[in-house]
Amino acid sequence: MTIRARTFLNRVLSVIRPRPRYIPIDVRDIIANQEATDVVQRFNDLYYTSNAASDMVWRGVSILKNPCDLWTAIEILAKLQPIVVIETGTNCGGSALFYADILRLFTIHSKVITIDINPKWSVDPEENGITSLVGYSTDKEIIDAVGRLVRTATDERRGHVLVMLDSDHSMKNVVKELQLYSGLVTAGSYVIVEDTNVNGHPSLKTHGPGPWEAVQEFLEHNNDFEVDYSCQRHLLTSNPSGYLRRRTI
């Protein structure tokens, strides 16, 4: 058979052959499969322990986040169009800056509040539409200040309040944060508990009880929230079982 004839035959076959179908698999099915879970957890542990995210920046500011979690955050912001975003754990301010920029990109009028005892800003938060509160996230003065800011925003117009917890990762602190901030979360919105992967879930086995254990404790005594596993559909995440959605019923 000549090359020309073979080329023609291959073109014909490419048309008449059935093309492979990609059947989407729900992330809950993957989690339920031990072999698949092992693969996902090994890769997540590899990514985390390699410290691959340590040199990530947003507009020149360090942002220590898993890129898939950042993409999930974009999707949540676009869907909910929150009027308030609350973040505990400012660090260098990269994530707060990222959220504020994404909200402006989507022309969503929102107040971004970030809290840290020692924020390391290299940009002016106020100039970027961010309210930076200095103190421990569980201090009464901070809680009162956040409450006032949320009430002012919700008095102006109705909308979602979104909370992201990323400060002290001890179980005791995260449980307290969940108790203090979950009440601000509107129905259908989220409290996102970050770095639930530590203490062997699957990374940093020597950490001790942390965010993962705090989530289990919180859910055991709170039926208003449920884990939204669809937020883990990209499989690479630092927040397994950490996307807690407030029920709408």
C-alpha cells in the first residue's frame, strides 16, 4: 500500500472509529475508592512536602496557597458574589490581595477583612480595598470589630458572608474560630478551614491535632454545615474536608 493510500485510509478510519468517551467521576466516588485515594493522597503529600508553593507570589506578594485551592476560591467568589470576605491569618497579605483583586475583576462590591497578630504587609491594604485588623482572631476586640464591619455591610445590602480560617493551626484554636465565625456565614456560603491536610491527612504526621480534627469536632456538634466535596474535584488540595457549606434549609 502506498503512503498516500495509507494516509487516506487512516483519515477514513479516524472518522468512522468511535471516539473515546470521558465519563466524569464524582470526587466522592474517588474518595470512596481506596486505591484512588492512595494515589491522590500520595501526590498531595508529595506536593505539600516538596514545599512547591513556597515561592508563589501574587503581584509580587508571597501567597502560600495551593493553586487548585486558589482556583476553587475564584469559583466560589464568582458564584456567591459575597459582600464580605473574612480571612484569619494574613501573613504577607498575598491571599487577601488576591481575593480583593478577583472581586474587583468580577465587579463584585465586597469588603475584604483579614486578621493577624503580626501582618507583614509590603503593600498598603487600604489602598487595595482591604481592612487589616491586628490582633488574635479569637480576641473579643477583634470579634467585636468584625461583627461591626459585617453589620455595616449587611445593613447596606443583602448578600453572602464568606469566612476563611488560616491562622494558628492547632485544634484548640481552629475549634474556637469555628465557634466564633461560623455564625457569620450566610446560608449557602462557606467557612473554609485551611490546611486540614496536616497531622497525617495526609501530610506532616508529627503536627498533632489540628484543622482536620477541629472540623470533625465542629461537625459532630453542628448540623448547620456540611462538607462540600465538589470543592475537592481538582484532587490537589490542602483543605480536604475543609470546605464547609452552610445548609440552606
